[in-house]
Amino acid sequence: MAALLPSTGAAHAALLGVGAHRPSRVVPNSEIVDAIDSSDEWIQQRSGIKERRFAEDHETVQMMSVAASRAALERAGIEAAQIDCVVVATVSHLLQTPAIAPAIASELGTDHAAAFDISAACAGFCHGVALGSDLVRAGSATHVLVIGVERLSDITDSHDRGTAFIFADGAGAAVVGPSDTPGIGPVVWGSDGEQYDLIRQREDWRDVVGTPEAPGSGLMPHLSMQGNQVFRWAAFEMGKIAQEALDRAGLSIDDLDVFVPHQANMRIIDAMARSMKLPSHVRIARDIAESGNTSAASVPMALERMIAEGEARSGDTALLVAFGAGLAYAAQVVVVP
């Protein structure tokens, strides 16, 4: 019997470039408070959010993804035709099928790249980075484009006091490619299905479609979240996951330069930093203050901002940590491109 040839790839993988698209419409807390009988002070105290971005009509999931991807490709020095695979992490592309990734791959000008969506909520981008690294090292792809993108304003109930001020829109992208040295550490990922209902789509699509006004009514499910339970879970469990990612990468907390957690809530970020005993020299992403919680887009958007503002420099060691509905989570150490 003839033997199959093995798939062989690069010895190591790394992030080669990061890009982001921030929607043009800035929404301060003052635009949110009346509908939820709240105040700017209450929102900032609870979440650390001062403002967020909502997409305009033309800023679709596809448009924002393409804009972020073009920025990432330019910074990586890679042509779109060199991309072999496009992985899109999102929960707000509102077609069950087809995935949005093939349309994005086509508009970018890839050469018939493999393209698919993944649904891991706020942890989706970190899942995508892990997949991209494995694909490059296994030889299934030479360059992988990983995108995190959301239009959560479409599925947020503006009158829900627990979520209306949190969620926002945006896109972030990263090119994963071959490297002479390790640039992406082992992923620590998993899920806690016992907490499955803490963050979820509130209504079933079948219930919405079954209303007298549907189809074509514009009615759709909204997000719901049990904030206190999520806070308690994330603030303490994610510190452990972060430490495990450092351990698997063979690093200590003192080796870390940059910490980029999912931008869920400023209080959660602070609690994670305390539980990990982060040294004072570690620079922490706090993009949530101006961008809100953009789910799968939050980690790449936060990293891109730190790079743009000089808080994260090429060669720095950065720890990415994300968690979200499911409850799904993922963490890895990367070298800043």
C-alpha cells in the first residue's frame, strides 16, 4: 500500500501585522442614559466606558473586515493574493449561511483562499490566532488572515439596562505567517458549559420569525447577559488561564511587556491584573473606555491601538486573553509585530 506524503509547514508562526477599523459614529454615554434611566457616572463606575462606536449603514460586517484586513496586510508587507486562508470570528453576521469569510476573501483579492467563520463570541479572535498558527506550522497554509468583527448595535436592546451601554461595533485583523523564531505561544483554550446561559441570544430565531410582523419586519433577537455572574467568573478564572498560557510559553510574569485582555469591563480588567499580580512595568490595554465591548473584535482592536500609540512595541511579549458566551475562553502569548 502506498504511503501518504505528510503535510509539512513552517517551524514557527508569528503575527506579521495588525489592523483595525473603528466606525465613524462616536456614541457618548449621554446618548445611552435616557433609554435605560441611568447616568454617565453610573456607566463609567460600572464599566469604565466613556463612549463607544456604532457602525453607520455603510459600515457592514464585510466592509469593516475588509478595511481592517487591508491595514493588517499593509503592515505585514503581504499581498492579498498571498493569503491562503481567511478565518472570521463573529456573532453578528446575521446570515446563518453562507459565511461572510468567502465574500471578504473575494473582495480583498485573495487567490481562492479557504475561508470560513467561527463562532466563539468574544474569545473568537484568540481561537482564530490559534488556528492560524497551527495551519501555518502544519503546512495547510503559508499565510492566514484572522479577523474579529462585530456589529453588536444590530442585536443590542437599547432599553436593556444590563447591556445597552456595553456593546459596540468594530473590526480588527491580523496576518499570521511563518517565522524563524516562535512568535505565537501554545494556546490555552476551553469552555465552561455549566455557565452556558450567562451570555446568550435572548430570543430564538424561530420565535422572532414566528411573530405576525415577520418576515421583513426588522425584528431580531437581542443579547442578554447576567453581568454579576460573568464578572465573578471572569475576574478569577481568567487569571488562572492567563498564568497557564504564560507557563506553557515557558515565561514568567516578569517576562511580560504587554497585557491585552478582552475589553469586557474595566473592573474585570483590573481584577484580572490584581489576581495575576502583574508587575508595574506591564502595559495594560484599556481600549474599552473609548470603544466599548466589541466582542470578537476587542482584542485585535486593543492591540492595534497600543501599537499605534507606542504602548506596544515590535518585539514586545504580549499576553492575549479572551472569554465570552459559551462560556468559551482562549489565551496565548504572542510577540508584537
